[in-house]
Amino acid sequence: MLRPWPLLLNVARGGALPLHLQIAQQIADAIQRGRLAPASALPGSRELAAQLEVNRKTVVQAYEELAAQGWVSCEGRRGTFVAASLPPPLREAAGGPLPPAGNAAGEDAAEDVIDFSENVPDSRLIPFDALGRAYRRALVATARSGRLSYGDPRGETRLRRVLLDMLAMERGLSAGLDDICLTRGSIMGIYLAGKALLRPGDAVALDRLSYPSARAAFRSQGASCLDVDMDDYGMRPDALAALCHRHAVKAVYLTPHHQFPTTVMMPAERRLQLLALAERYDFRIIEDDCDHEFHFTHRPMPPLATLPGGRRVVYVGSLSKVLAPGLRVGYLVADAELTARCVEQILLIDRQGNPVTELAVEELMGSGELKRHLRRAWRTYLRRREALIEALRAELAGLAEFDLPAGGLAIWLRLDPRLDMDRLVADARRHGLKILPGSHFTGDGAAVHGIRLCYADLEEARLRQGVARLARALLGQAADWKA
């Protein structure tokens, strides 16, 4: 039933926060304080827009932000309703102000630090009600069927089937049930691939700038990690060929869709060149398809694993960026023989995953709820990406350069080579900003005049504040050059 009285809100035009965020914060505060009861109806967007004398799109944006955070549910023609329960990450904040997005608990939150280093999605976007229902049904189903005992170490068959359907339809990757096993995130898939392919002393090649956890996983297995030079399109085939002349490379680790950390997308011609090198020098490619779902300028490019020669590819993916890293759902796809070797490792280190989580995620995928959530998250991240780019162009002109990436959830900034990167990190922290220097992504810690700005879990206002703080830190050094 619709509310018979108006919802009293106030907006300040020309304030520090955009109008839609003012509306969203006031409604969230009203929910926390009990002014708005769970499951109660909110005014229609037209009604509230007329009451506040704002554009209807402003109210729609506010409701979308609240839905993304889990405070309300938008039910089409029925209207918008207060969620039946508070979002779990914010439950302890009831009675207090809405915490700024992107702040972790503890010291950083107290200091109001804006964190550009966390490569994580915004967990407040998760469809908590749908996920909760799916978990309850999965728990009941597994308990009644006796499947809470040990099961298939490859993971729940139903989820593997749904993932294979998704990979076939959306990425052109054709595989069978014996070719896929579930993992607890992409890093476990990378680790398993390394255990199956490498022996102590074997050489694995990576981009000079690469995912630190992957490099650490290979080193933990006694492998020798060799860096390969990069250019504007990722790993250079000629540099890899020269390396293979000197070393018996057993595996090459790549993030071709959104190179980590620089976010560049590898063109098709270069992908084919690398696959040809894999045939020539008899190595395997471990393809980490991070952030595949978040592409903004055109259709995503098919994975290496779908191209001619793709049988040499071990394809690793994850739902961490689609839902949340804490759910720990990833997957590895390879030929059946290699996948079986990975499953042998699972039996040693993990035995199996969580059947309740896997069945709950399968329900979300099968019902279309995950796809709907992905569309909502995509729109949210697109707005945040645009806000970050606008702020970078306004605040950092002459201080930093960047190329607009086709996708991914980060921007790579190129900085003046005169910069002292250690000082920049320290100065940024004094201004309330956490960043990682480019050296973090190298194998030897060499100075790199670049930083990766992750934006997924930061609202637009926080992104603008963060860029302004970065500008102050950069200007501090630039002033010294002129002195």
C-alpha cells in the first residue's frame, strides 16, 4: 500500500554532494533510524521529484543508488520499497550516519582515507534478498539430500553446467564437464594451473608489470619467474620469442582482456602471435580473464582459449567481481587430462568447495538474477568510471596522463619520471589517500612511474575527493622542481 503522507526531505542546490546522493543519504538515514519501516513503500519517482522540485531522473538515480546499496528494492510497476532487512555490511551502523563508500573498518575509516588500491567490487551492490533466498533453498536442499558430506572435488555439477553454458554463449568457449573444475577464486585457479604445469626450477614468463599474487603463487612452487617487456598492447611477442630462445619456458601467464595492472586490451593479431609461439616453443598459456564482464566501449573480445591453438590455454575465471570476493567462486577450464591433474591438487589442499554457496550461485545464474544484477552493477560502474575520468581531466592536466581503457575497473596513470614514488605514496597518505606505486606490480621492485586507480567501490563524490587529494600530493613535488 502506498504511503498516505509525504516523505519529508530537504535538498541543497549547489551543495558539495550531488542532489541524487543527498536524497539517497537522507532516505538511508531514515531507514536506519526507523522512520521508514522495512518493506514500506516509497513515493513514486514522479511524486518525489515534484515534491522536491527536481528532475525525475535525479530521483531515479537516488533510488538506483539505494537499491545498489541494498536499502531498497525496485519492483517495476509495483514501486520502490524499503528492503525487508538492512544490508549486512552496514547492519552495525544502524542509528548512525551512512558511512562513506570505500572506507574499510578500523584505522582507515577513522582517518577518512580514500583507498584507490583495492581491486574489489562494491559488495553493497549484491542482491542480498535474492542471495539470501537462494542460500536458504540451497541449504535445505543439500541437507535433505545428504549432500553436506563429501562430494565431487570438481564442484557441484549444476553450477559447472551453468558456467559452461555461460562461457559458450557469451565467450565462445566450448568445453565439457570433464574440462572444468570450480575453485575458490581466480588465484586458486592460477595456483592449481601452476602446480599442474610446473616443477621446481621451471621457467614461467609474465608481463614485466603483472598480478603480484600470480607471481607469488608461481614462486611458491619453486618456479623461476621471468619478466617479458611490454608495449601499449601488452606482452611483446618478439620479446617472448627472444626469452624462449634462452630459456625452456613451460608456461606464460597473461591477462589479455584487461591487462593487470595497465588495463590495456591485447589485439587479436597479437593473441594469435602468442598462440603460435606456444606451439613453436611447446609452452602452455595461463589466461586470467579478469574483469571480463565490465567492458564499456564495445563487445568484449573472445578469450585466447577460443582461438585456433586455444587447446594450449588454461582458462581461469571468477565471479568475484560480479558478486563479491568473499563468496569464493571461480573456475578453471582446460583439457580433461590437465583438469584432472588440477583436481588431484584440490583433493590435497581443499577436498572440495562449498556446495551450499555453489548451488545458491547456480540458482542466481539459472534464474537470471545474476544477469540482472550484472546489468545494474555495470551501470553503476560506468557512472563511477565517467566521474573518475572527468575528475582526472579536470584536476590532473599536466600532472598525469592516461589512456581511456575499453573496460576493467581501474585506470592506469602515467606520471612524470622525475617523481619520487615513495614520497608520493607518503604524501598521498598524509592527504588521506591510499595508493600503490607501480613498483608493486614488478618482480624486482624497480621504480615504475605509474599508479593504478581502482574505482569500483567508491561513489562519485568520493572519487572526486580522491583525485583532488592526489592532485595536492603531486603538486607538492612539482612545486619543488620549480623552486
